[in-house]
Amino acid sequence: MINKIIKNTFLVILSIFFLASCSDDKTQDIQAYDFQPILNHIAVNIITETYIDLHSETTALIGAVQTLQSSTTEINLAAAREAWRNTRKPWEESEGFLFGPVATYGIDPSLDSWPVNVVDLDAVLSSAASLTQEYVTGLEGTLKGFHTIEYLLWSADGNKSVAEFTDRELQYLVAASLCLESDANDLKNSWISSGENFQINISEAGESSSIYVSQKSALQEIVNGMIAIADEVANGKINDPFTQLDITLEESRFSANSKTDFMDNIRSIQNVYLGNYVISGEGVSVYIASINADLDSEMKTIIQSAIDKIGAIPGTFTQAIFENPAAVSEAQEAVRLVQEKLESEIKPLIDAI
């Protein structure tokens, strides 16, 4: 009996030692994980490249609106509208990482304030002010940026004809596009290695050259950015016009680009999570898969599902909030699931590093 007790005691002690060793090994594995390849790829090939694309599209937009000003035809109006949509895409795909210079330099409100202040905008058009780039740069965010350009190209009802454009509107359109290009250029230069090189703060997180004291803190910034845009899309961009049945709260409604905006916002999460943009590389998914392959697979599925369900909303978003509320609700819940999964399962794994 004594021998049996001694034997059982020995087995318990051995089990405790084994479990403690496994726990220590797991902790050591997490602490030893080198996130630099993930951070470098996200900083250089996703964030910076998105901003490079944004700037490139703004230069194309300037050319399109200047052509429209010099030759006000339906063909040139269509081309200017398409240039606006093309410029909008990389911006919306950047909203999953609205940290760093875009926030600290106040570039976000200058580029993308919503809603448009139509009363004050019309007052600017009616004034005697010279509508130069310098003048428009000094205006508040709701009188410049994406949505002022959108309003000038489409008008409030979205059906503006080329014959309705005034010389003042064309002057404002060109000046606002020049301001947009300037902001995009500042944003690009703040990230590229030949500029202010903010990307090094992410790619070399934990080094003395970085504002992030650890790789963990940089990853937390990235994951919090993903959570923030999922929350904004689900509980702001979709929710506000949908629950209040108020189309004036719908972003990009003049151009009927709302659903594309929402999908591109979720693609910004997808790009960072998968590590896919211009080229494929290591994203957050690589680390999650290394410790929980099932969670990683589920995360990939629900992100794509949210994109698909937004795209499946029939007609324009303006129409759908009245005519197809079930489809809007389904898309909203899909985005909320992305937010919930990021908050409840992905973020805790990053916080535990």
C-alpha cells in the first residue's frame, strides 16, 4: 500500500513537471517568435504600397477633371467619375490601418470628411473667392476631399448632367482634386523609405529606431486598426443610414459607391490579415495559423463572407435600406462577426505575446 502511494505521488509530481515544462516551452516559443517578416511585409508591401497607389490615382484624377474643364462632354464626365472611383478604392483599402501620419498629421479629415457641408459648399461657389488650390486647402475638411469632389461630379441626386456644370464648379473641382493629390502625396512621402520612412517603425518594431517598443506593440496597433474599421463599417457606415432610414447619413451616396466602399474597407482587413496586396507575403494569418490553424481558417472564411454579403445586397445601398433590409442586416451581421472574432480571439492571442 505504501509503495502504491509512493508510486502515485511520483506520477503526480512527474505530471506536474511535464505540464510545467510544456507550458514553459510554449511560452518560450511565443517569446522567441520573430514577427519581423510579418511586420516588414505589412509595412512595406501593403501599407506603403496602398498609399503609393492612392497618390498615383489622384494624379490621374487631376488629369481627368482638367480634361473635363477644358472639354465639358459626357464622355469626359464619365471618365472623371471613373477616375474618382479608382482613386477611392486604395483609400478605402487603407482604412484598416488609420494610424501613424494619416492620423497625427490630420490627413484623414482633410481627405475624407463626411457628410458634405452642402450649404457652405454652395456658399463657396456663390462667393467671389478665387477657387485656387491654395484657397481650397485652407477650407475645413467638409469643403474639400473625396466627398466634395463626389458632390461636384454627381450632385446630391446623383444625376448631374454635363450641361449643368458651371465654370465655378469646374474650377472648384480642379482645385479640390489638386488638394486631394497634395494630401495623398504627403501621406505617401510619410511612409516611403526615401521620405519620412514611417514604415521603419513597423518593420523594425522593438529596435531603437522605432516608436514601437516591441514587435507586440506594433502588432497590437495593426490588429486594433482592423477592429476599428470593422466596427465603423458595421456600426456606423451601415448602421446609421439603415436603422434611421436616413440616406443623408450614407457615405458615398452621390456616386452610389457605398457598397464598394464597404467591401474595400473589409478588404483592408483581408489584405493585412492574409498579407496580400501588390505581392503575397506574410500577414497576421501566418502567426495565427502557427498556434491555431482552425481559428485562422475560420477567420479567412468570415472575412470573405462579409465582403461577399455586402456585394450581394441588391441594387444600390440607398435602395436596399428600404427595399431589401434583410440583405442589409445579413451583411451587417457578417461584418460584426469579423469584428467580434478579431476582438475576442485574434486580439487576445496578440496581447498574450
